[in-house]
Amino acid sequence: MKKTNPMLLIDFYKAVHSDMLPDKIEKSVSYFTPRMSRVKMWDHVVMFGLQAFVKTYLIDYFNDAFFERDLDEVVGEYDRVLGAALGKNAYKTEKIVKLHKLGYLPIEIKALPEGTRVPMHVPMFEISNTHPDFAWLPQALESLISAEMWHPMLSATVGASYRDIVNKYYDISVDASLPKAKALGDFSFRGQECLQSAVKSSAGWCLSFLNTATVPVIPFLEEMYNCDCTKEPVAFGAVSTEHSVMCSNYAVDGDEITLLRRLLTEIYPDTSFSAVLDSYDYWNIIDNVLPQLKKEILEHNGCMLMRGDSGDCVEVVTKTVFKLWDIFGGTVNDKGYKVLDPHVKAIYGDSITIQRCEAIYQILIENGFACSNVALGVGSFSMQCIEEEGMLKPFTRDTFSSCIKATYCEVDGRPIPIFKNPKDGGFKKSQKGLCRVYCDESGNITFEDGYTSETISGRENMLEVVFRDGKLVKEQSLADIRNILNNGNF
């Protein structure tokens, strides 16, 4: 599919705002800010996805679909679409001609480091023009930026929330040598809105965990965040059966034990794998079939993970741990909690919400078991919705009311702070003037507004230049972002 002219990646009304701005406007500055949280457990949002957006759109896309195309072709496409939709007298093409002849995107972005947990109301990044003829451009990019940025930030925040739970319960019950980053996995690919959504969501998840079922997240993270899966842990997958495997073999063999024995002794004698066991009667497999396979399981050079996929997930996965202990035994770790024989484990990847994850860990600990006895998978529901106070709250751009608002301009050399403050708008009040972000005396991230280009000069500001005039100025690696988000304890 041919790339659409990036100057058409807008809401229609953005095409005409350049004609409405004040005469002799030379500079415009806007901020991307989470204005409020509609989820009570979250008062911070993880900054993530900007570097990928810059590389994908502000560099590669603009170069391929705009600057490197013929001027007449670019202007003709712009004119054809807007002329048909708005009418020839509603817009002008001069600005498109000027931008194309300039040959680069005259934009500067200053941002907080990715991986930062940003409080509500604090600007995450600033966008402004670097050439006086293009003060219309920062807000012209608003729709594209907003559409691309909110989802990876939300998934990164979801992942961080699960990681906080893992940190809490692993610190209580699990030996410190076991990696927390493998406790949960992302199973959301098939339930996401599209491929691009699935990849960006899994990338946000991978800031907190290594396990994911989404294979294309690896090349995405390698390209966008300077990592190499052959040299460092980027993301890990798992060997697993699915119902089509279990049911087709049952149809041929007349039982399930034949395939399980073959998996243990012939197909994966030296590889850990999970087997979904609820195609017909999950507890029959656990209670009656596994004891028949005890010898093969204990001689297997790997771990067999018993996967339920129906019923009450909290009950199924915790009860499975208890039954595996009765069948296979195990040891007691240094913290005094039972750890299953390393050849067996319980896994569950359906309906593991934040609340159910915590409930599973609490039940295990209450019964004397380490939380590492289970592996949990987080599906698309938890990447796109949360249950809180008996309500389902779907994730959208408005979960954090993330927006880009203009707060400062310069007209004929005169600095002019601008702002919005609706009488009945509440959280919709914007910043005014230029902003600086800094840590207060308690170490909390906060901000001050009301500055001009002159008064903000030399002041401490955590917003640093990451993109200017078509080039990435500052780049972060995946490892760097993980360390920021996890305080060096990924």
C-alpha cells in the first residue's frame, strides 16, 4: 500500500489553521500532557513510544512520502483530497510548497526520558518550530502524534503495574536469584486492534517483562530502541501446545497421554514446554494422567508447565500448584516457602487481570508456596481495559486525557504566553507560556509554567532535545529505558 502524503495525516480542520494564526507569528510551542487519570490506582503514566514515533514518522515517513517525492506530485495529491473534501477556496497549498522546498521538518522536540513515570499534569514533551515560516506546523502534527502515542504509554503503564505486583510478592516469597522479568508474559497479540497496535503494546509491556507471544516486537524494539536479541535479552517466547494440537492428537490416539509422553521423550526431551490440558477434562489430566507420567516428567531435561484455560483462573492455577506438590513434591526456599520440583509448574494465560494476579499470589503465600510456582499470561483485555470498583474502564486516549495544547508563541519578535481555561472545564485548563520540568525537594517530578524563551534560558529543565530539523538528536536503548523504569533492577 502506498504511503499517504504525511501532510494529509491530519484532521481536516488542521489544513486551514495556518491561515487563522496571528499575522507575523514566528514561533509556536505546544506540550503533550496527561491531564488527569480515570483509573484510581494510577496517578502516573509511563513515558514511552516517542523515539519510535520520531523514527517511524518524523524521519522515515516524511522523507519517503514527502521530501523525496516530486513536488508536483505531493502538492497535487494534497490539492486533490482537500479540494474534493473542503472546496478549493477553503485552504492554501503555499505552505506545503515551502515545506517541501525547505527539505526537512523544521521541528524541535524536547522530552522527558522514556521510562519515566510521569505524574498527572506534568508535560511529557514539548514541540515547537525551528523556522519562523512554520509556526503552524507543531499543532498540525497533533492528531498524528496523539493517535500514535497514547497506546504504547498505556501498555507500558499496564506492564509497570503488573511488575509492581511481582516485585511486592516475589520479595516476600521468592529467592532473589530468580528473575522477576519472567514472571508474567504478554498474550495479547490476537486481541489487539491491528498488527501495529499489538507490536507497540507488546513493546510497552517489554519494558517491565521479557516474556511475550508477540514475535514482531523483537525486530520493532531492535530497530527503534537499539538492542539486539542475539546479544541481550530483548524478549523471550515459549514452546507451547494449543487446542488444535491437543484435539487433533486425541482424535488420532484416542487419549491425551500418548501426545504428552511423546512431547516429554521424543519432541522436547531437552526443552521446557507448556501443555494446554483443558480440552476435555483438566482435572482428570492433573489427578490421573500426570501420575502415570511421573517417571517421564522427572527424567525430562526441562520443565513441563500445566496450563488450564477455562474455569475460575484463580482457583485453577492455585489448586494446580497444590496438586503438583502432592504428586511431585519439591523443596523449601530460604524464605520458607515451598517450591515445586523444577520439572513441573503451573501456567495460566486467560483472564489474568491485575486483581486476579494479586489474588493468585496472595493465596499461594497464605498456603506457604512461593509465587514463582506459577507463570501468568496477560491478554488483550488487560491491555485495553481495567476493572475497578465493579466497573469496566476501557483504555482510550482519554484514560489520561492526554493532549497536545499550544501554550506559547512569538509574534513579530514579541513573546506571548497563551492558554485555555474553560469556565466549566476543570482538568482542561492548560499550561501558560513555556514550561520547565524538574524534581522538587522530595524528589517528585513537577513543573512550572509562565516562562518565555528569555526567562527559561539557563533554568533546570528535564525536558531535553531529542529531535531537531529532521534528525534524532538523543537516542535511548531498550536497556536504558528498562533501567529508568525499574530503578536499575530490571
